Amino acid sequence: MTHDITDLTSASLFKKVGNKARTTVRFSTVGGESGSADTARDPRGFAIKIRTDDGNLDWVFNNTPVFFLRDPAKFPHFIHTQKRDPQTHLKDADMTWVSHRLNVVLAWSRNQSATNIAYAWSPGAYSVFVQDYLSQNPESIHQVLILFSDRGTPDGYHNMHGYSGHTFKFVRDDGDWVYVQIHLRADGGFKVIPSRFGAQNKYLTLVA
């Protein structure tokens, strides 16, 4: 402990500056799988187990301060969009960005003030993506903007910050409580893989 936060919690670990606890951290990408590149454009998640006198603290963090959704009931649907198609066992961008394609043909008429819209499943018409997971869940846009910025490709796990995936409820000695989000700050600051490497990112070797 480096600062006194007894005004926030009664947990013994946080009661005295200088307290230490054994900690284990496991890092991973979020949408990746066995063998995927550490340099992929993807959130980095990590699990933290802190062994304290009061028991184990199990924390889940990401390297982004927001997430794709707010309603936890949406998580199973969302995470399936990040994995392989179970029928083909291939990566499928449509699972993330598009559920199906709707071809919209616009037919204009002089005598009509509105546009006639005909729906067709045949190729060749102008394709409009509908039932897009991300567009149907507008709370995702903040995370998508972060993911597709430079922050989407951190330069190794030691060069990124961490943010709790949940709001924690810290309880004080008097029984009162506060909600907190925990931020972990890398001593050396946040560094990213330069975008000029482009598609070569997957071939870079990161040294922890």
C-alpha cells in the first residue's frame, strides 16, 4: 500500500501504508485463442488474485476503461461474435459486424414524395448491413473507438494500464459503503505499437 484509503474501506490490506500481499496475475487477449498473436488489435484482459489476511481478492481487469456492453445478460451473445463460427470453424467477420445482409433497392417515382424500398436477398443490389451487433448495441461505440485507436495495440503487457471490469463496493468500519472503479497505472506509462507497422504487427515479437 502506498496511500491511506481507510476512508473508503475497512479491508485489512488497505489499512496501513506499506502493507504487501502475494499477488498472481494472468494476462491474455480477449477475442484471441490458442496461438493468436500477442500484437492483435484486441482488448487485453488480466485476472488478479491478491492473497490477503481477509481472504483472496479476485479482480478482473481490461486495458480499456470501458467495455462493449453494460447489461451482463448480453455477454454470452457478444462473446460468441468474437469466436469462430461453430459450423465452419472459421473466423467470420459477419458474426461481429453483421448478422445478415439485406439488399435494399431504392426505386424513385416522379409522382411519389417518398422512396419505395424493395427488399431482396439476391446479390447485386446495394448491400446494407442490418442486425449488426455493434450498431444494435450503441453502448459499444465508445469501446470500439478505443479499440481501433492506437490504444488497441499496446506494446506489451508491461506498457499498458488496467481498469476494473466491474464497479466494486468498498465497505467501511461504520457499515457505510462507496462504489469504486480501480485503475492500475503502469510505472513506465502507456506505450503502443506504432500504426506504421500495420499488418506486420502479428509478426512482431514482444519482450515482457
